Amino acid sequence: MSDNMQIDSPSPEIDEGLYSRQLYVLGKEAMLKMQNANVLVIGLKGLGVEIAKNIALAGVKSLSLYDPEPVELADLSSQFFLRESHIGQPRDRISAESLAELNAYVPIHVIDNLNEETLVTFKCIVATNISLEEQVRINNVTHDRDIGFINADIRGLFGQLFVDFGPKFTIIDQTGEEPKGGIVSDIEADGTVTMLDDNRHGLEDGDYVKFSEVQGMPKLNDGNPHKIEVLGPFAFRIKIDESYGTYERGGLYTQVKVPKDLAFEPLSKQLQQPEYVISDFAKFDKPAQLHLGFQALHAFKNRNGVLPLPYNEENANEAFRYAQELAAQNPQLLGEDKLDEKYLKELFYQARGDIPGVVAFYGGLIAQEVLKNCSSKFTPIKQWLYFDSLESLPSAEKFPRNAENNQAIGSRYDNQIAVFGKDFQQRISNLKVFLVGTGAIGCEMLKTWAMMGLGSGPEGKLFITDNDTIEKSNLNRQFLFRPKDVGKNKSEVAALAVQHMNPELTDKIDARLDKVGPDTEDIFDDGFWSQLDFVTNALDNVEARTYIDRRCIFYKKALLESGTLGTKGNTQVVIPRLTESYSSSQDPPEQSIPLCTLRSFPSKIDHTIAWAKSLFQGYFSDSPESVNLYLTQPDYVEQTLKQNPDIKGALENISNYLNKRPYTFEDCIVWARNEFEVKFNHDIKQLLYNFPHDATTSNGAPFWTGSKRAPTPLEFDINNKDHFNFIVGGANLLAYIYGLKAPKVTFEEYQKVLQQIKIEPFQPKSGVVIAANDAEAEEQANKLSGSLDDDAVTQLAASLPEPKALAGYRLNPVEFEKDDDTNHHIEFITAASNCRALNYNIETADASKTKFIAGKIIPAIATTTALVTGLVCLELYKVVDGKTDIEQYKNGFINLALPFIGFSEPIKSAQAKYNDKTYDQIWDRFDLEGDMTLQQLLDHFEQKEGLTISMLSYGVSLLYASFFPPKKVKDRLSMNLTKLIKEVSKKEVPPHVHYLIFEICCDDLEGEDVEVPFICVKI
């Protein structure tokens, strides 16, 4: 092993700043296990280095490399760490230098040989681009030694993957999903368990659950898991007998993740009796063909020393003969099917090809299999996965593929030319493309584009934009960024990085910092959009995606869309006049927590975290802002009364923050201690005063049942971490908003102040009304009222200090920031949430989980990002070719945890009709030219389209309606459209706007109201 390639040993702790989003995918237990694993990657061409990159980003104990072969020019087609200056040098040593920059916690080694003594030191070995005999040799070493073995090869648009994790591999969590749980409605004597309020349990046959808080069946609360039989979406059955007792009331069930053992077979056996995972159900018969085809390629290489030449008929025929021999020797592989000569010859034609999109797809997929082996989390592929994307081949008529057009020309793109041909490669290089976002997917996209040579030609150009800067947590999955780049602009750093990868992109990337939206339409104007060939989204929010979607519809540009969520990912292709748009379908709205649940009846930690976040917002953000508005806005009280029916509560808040302001840090500690008593003791006692433990509903049923859990008041205990952190976080945050210096206070100093505080005993209030359900909560909100005539409000208003007396005085509202561990934000929210959870006997959560929920962090991992990017780029080839057959395009859906890969044909855009004309509801519009008059516009539609316009609007301005008074209509008919817009909206048409968009209502020839496209007038 070469010591000079080693960097510092990794820390035994998890760097949550770096791995924050990945932690929410893998969890701490799996991450720690993974960080104790040594991994070896054999073969450092494009696929090998893509796998190694993703493993290094994810974080293992060490990553070792083996590929002493010299770098060749064609390697630059997909190996992003190589440059022309590296030609002739060992691939592994060159790659190690760049891999070492990715993650300081992962030492990189280069090994000198693959003998058994070396191989047994690894937890997982990944091999690419080695002979079949060598694969079998290595697998014979690993299979019975609890060493994972993965082999993969890419041949053009085809891929092969084999996975062997040994005779017994234990999975601790098959899916990675949060354990499901819910509230029990009833448990019958035969073990049938039904859910409360028809809530779906979401479980499957064979799952395990445990129970708690079941009254009448104490034996069921012992924490032991019970295997279930699903009876329907709202019921399941468990095995119980008379000894469990008779169900009375209450009860919660929680899914239990039970470890599962899988048995894998060695490669030597699997070659004869393969077990496939289907990657595309439209091609369920293809794995058996490719199983023989890839072995035939090994036979060809053994015989000739090289793979078949691109589109060489003689070589393809020879390889096919080997496939026939293998099929005859192993008839069980095809069964009743026959070899598909045309299909397999395409594999042989492309054997020397190395396509960046396939590299990214397989590289993400395989790296995730490595992580599964190292962490024991998620279900591995068992055992073969074959893939092809032949639909990505361009039209043979437009871009002929033959031995001449696909031969090597001494270019860095030779391995792509081997598949697509010189003409198509030239077409790719001369495209003008817009990438919106340069975060995780954006970085992967640019890297893959650089390998493809996209936009690198004389007429090519890449436009990229991102208004964000680089943070430490980005480094775990945003591949183009390094620690030295933290704080810099993403788009600019990304542009420089890919220009370094492919110098042909120098001066070909226009990197911008502008957010794409209505406010920047003068920057991203008509001229900008019109020059583009297509658009690619790499965004993290729906609002931005839908805006880009609207722009692409308007300018009739193809859109490549994708997204990830942990191990899940999706891709969508939007083609003008062919498919529906991104906005045609929407995810269901996020389920909100009922108000009464949040206020008084939480049953899950999500409820208490949401409550704590709201408490934080009220204490340290909203209230200080209200105070500042009172001090700066004249007539604040009168204005607030118009907008806020709870004027009394608003004034009380301002009064407290101004009249009871702290002057020392000790005052802040006193405030936090009193608030603890109010929130976790007095408020709970008041709730129990209103609804005692034996309270019943109007129909006589127990009040405290089902989702309503009777709480317990907390008695403050300084030795309880959550109690104490509430004081620490609250005191420091209050000091901040008042501009007080918060000294470093020891535990003993807090204790001394807290011991001197006199806590007022609880006194129940008889007039307090607490909503028992959402309907009552809404009714109470509607009843809130106040006026300056009310005595209480008048007194409160009078008690406020005059703003003039506090001239220049302001509070400092807190802006929530989840990623700064020193600002006490997450500390306070975690403590407040856990204290409330303790009130209601809910299992508490650590700061990491609280940050995830309160900060609405999107889980992310580099493997999924790479895979999704690869699928997008395979669709990109189809867009470039201009395919018009919707069946050739594919929307992708993946979940690497299961593992699941699925494709569907895009949905065709909807058609509609007026009079005798059919139009596309998404892509069609009425295109007109010139700043015509309103009369001319109306006449055009009457005469040319047989449509009588009854209403015409521009944005929110109604320009014309048939019900307008005759004089108003007459005055407007002679106006040019731009003048009419100015007349009605009181605004000039901006100079950068060259298209006027009008919405119309109109009647057809039969006098019926009909739906029609919008009008676009070019001026």
C-alpha cells in the first residue's frame, strides 16, 4: 500500500455540519457502521471513478484504488478527473489525487496488487472493466468471508451489474422509512386490531408492531413485537389468546423494524442460474439476452485482446457466434426464447462506447449498493441488474451510424462517437442550453455535460444561474465544490470547475447569479429564451419549477425536470406539442396539523416540534417585530385593530416586552424560568382543570381517549437536560433581542439564580375556554374581537410607553437559522419540544431529528443525485434528436432503498376543440403581430376564427367586456393595444417586453361559451 497517498485518519465522530442531509437518509447507526468500512474500487475508467466519487462523498473509513493501466485519450470521454496531460500515467494514482480532495474524512490509498492477502482486508470490493475470470477469482475470495463483491460494466448504452453480499447478509432496515404508527380503536378477542377514525395503517403482511397504553390488556404493553396479517387498509390481526385480557380503551401501535437475512450466491453459480432485478418492465425479456451478450463480449476480448470495433459487422457476427455457443451450452438461460440477433448486435456495435449518462446512472446505483453493504441499511440488488437505453440513439436517417461515421478520430469524445457517430457529437457540441440551479443536481449535470462536450462547439453555449452561495453542508453532495469554496457563488465556482475538466468549455459558460422569476424578466428576456435549444431544471422548490415550466411553454422549449428526496428520485421530460407540462400534475398538499392538536392535544413528536417552533417564532421574532412596529409606525394601535381581531392579545404582548424588559442576563434567566412554569405546568393544569381525567364528551364517552392524551404537569428539575436547556436557550435568545451581552454562565451560576426565583403557584381560571376540536377552535377565532372602546383595551393602550419616549430604541428580532449550533435556536426548540413531549408522555427527539423537522430539511445523498442526473442525460439525447414519438421518451421513478427503478411513458398533452378546430390545451396559442387596435383584434377573431370575444384581459386588467357601457367600448376600440394597457393599468408596457399576453372569453359560431388558448401579440 502506498503511504504517500494517505491523508489524515477520519474522526470517529460524525461531522453533522458536513453530513447533515445524508444523516437523515442513513441515520446515525448506519453512518457510524459505514465509517468503519474499508472499500476497494478496481478499475478507474468513467464508471469506476464515478462510483469512487460517490463513496468518498458519502464517507467510509478508507477508500482504496487499483488500476495501474495508463490513461488513454478516450478515457476523457467519461473520466472527469483526467486531463490530456495525464495520458500515459497510471489511472489509479492520478485519480487518487483528485479523490483525496473530496472528503477530508476519507483516506485514499492506491494498492499494488490484488492478491488474497490484500483482498481480505476490505469490507466491500467493487470491480469494473476486468475479465470474467478475474471476477470469479475475486468473488471466490470474498463470498464466504462476509466481504461484499460488486461487479459492473458499461458498454455504450448498455449496463451490467452483479451483487454478492455472501451466504448470510443481515439488513437492519429494509426501506429506511419512518416506522408507521397510529391509534387503536378496538382490539377484538381474535386479535383483530382496527384503527381510530378510519386512519390507514399503511402496513404489509409480515410486518411487526408493538403496542403501548392499551387499557384492559396489560400484557400487550410489554414492548414485544407482534407479527401482523393485514385484513384491509384500516385493520390487521395479531396472534393473542385469553391471557391477554379484554380490550377496554386506548392504545397506540408502532411498527417495529425487524432485521432480515438475505442469502446470495457466488458469481460462478449465478452465471448459470441468474436472479434478475428488472430495471425496465417494458423490457422484462432483455436481461436474459444481455446475460449472454456480456459473456460473449468477454469471450471476444479473450480471443482478440480488444472489444469489437464500433459498428463493425465482422466483429459483431463473431461476438454473436459466441453468444449462440453460450446459449447452446446453457439452454436454461433463455428457456423457450431465442437469441435476439438485432438487439445483441447493437450491444456488440457499441461495446467500446462509454456514455456519461449511463456512467452517472450506474455510478449512483452501484455506490448505493456499496453503502448498503457497509451500513446494513436498505435492501440490496439481488443479484443481477441489466439496463439499456437504446431509445437514446438518434434517428439513423438524420445521423447515420456505421463503421466509418463511428470510428475513433483521436478525440476526447471517441467513446461517445463510437455509439452516436461524429455528426451527432457535433450537434451536441453546438447546442445552447440553460441550466437553472447549480446545487446538487446542477453540479452533477454540469460534470456530465462537460464529459459529453455539450455546448463546447463554435456555436455552443451553456447558460447557468444560481443566486445561492456555497455552505459546508453542500460539500457532501455538490461535487464541484471544495472546502475552500465555502462562501463563494455556486454558479461561478461550478463554471470554473467544469472548464477545468474540459478546457473546450472555456469561454462557453455564461455563469449568472440571478434568480429566474418575474422580477428578472428584463434579464432573461425574449432574446435570451428564443436562442435556447432546451432548458434543464436543477431546482429545489416547486414555485421556481412552475415558473420555468411556464416560460418553456411560452417559448416552446423542451424542459428536462428532475428531483430527489433521500433515496427517492424522479425525472420528467416535457416536449413541446407532445407531452403534458410539469405543472399539469401536482403533488397532494402537505398535511397540516389541526390547530386544536397543536394547542392542546399533541400525540406525536412532530406536533410538539411544530408547537416549539411556533413558540420560538412568537417569543423571539414576531413579538420583537410587533414592538418595533409600535415604536416606528404612527397610529399603530388603530391600524392593528383593523388587521388583527385579537387586539387585546397584541397589546398585552407589546406591553410585556416594553414594560417588563430585562436589564441583566440574570433577568433573562428569571424570564425563561417563569415561562417554563407557564407553558409546562400552569397551562397543563389549566387544561386538566377544564377537562379533568374523568371528563366525558356530550354523548358520555371518555374525553381523554384516542388521539387525546391526558397530560402531566412538569415540575422543574435543573438536572433534567431538556428543562435546563429551555432556560439556557430562552435566556440567551431573550438577551439577544434586547441587545444584552450574554456572559458565559456555568451550571452552578444558573443554579444559583434559579434557586432565588419565587414561582407563583397555579391558580385556575374559570373563564378560560379551550377548544376541544378544530370546529371549536375556528369558532373561537371568529369570536375574537376588540375595539378601542373596550375598557381592557383602553387600559392596555394607555399603559404602553409613548414611542417618542423611546426614540431610537429597537429590539433585535431573531431570524431562525438551523445550521448554527452556537445560536441556541435548535437548542431552545429541541428543549421546548421535548418538555411538551414529556407533558404528554411522547417519546422525545434529539437535536438532530428536531433540526430535520423544524428546519424542513430535505434529505439528500450523492448516490441518488448521480443516478437521476444520468437518467436526465439519457433523455437529453432524445431531445437533441428531436424525437416526435412519445413512446421513445421516459419519465423515471426510483427508490434506491428498495431497490426500485421504474419508467413510464409521458402523458400526452390534452387536446380541445372550438368550432371545427382542434388545438393543444398546453402548447397552442393565438400568435399575432403588430400593435393593432382593439377593433382590429376583435375583427380578426370574428373573421378568421369564428369567435366573438366577450372579455379581454391583460394580467389583472380587464381591457374590454361586452357588458361595458357603449361609450366606454367606443372610446377603447380605436386604441392601440399598448395604449389601451396603459390607459387601464396606469402603467407603460416595459421596454424589454416584446410579447403581449391576453386572456379571452369568447363565444363560438353557435353562440356557446368556449375555452380557447390565450393570445400572444408580438410588438
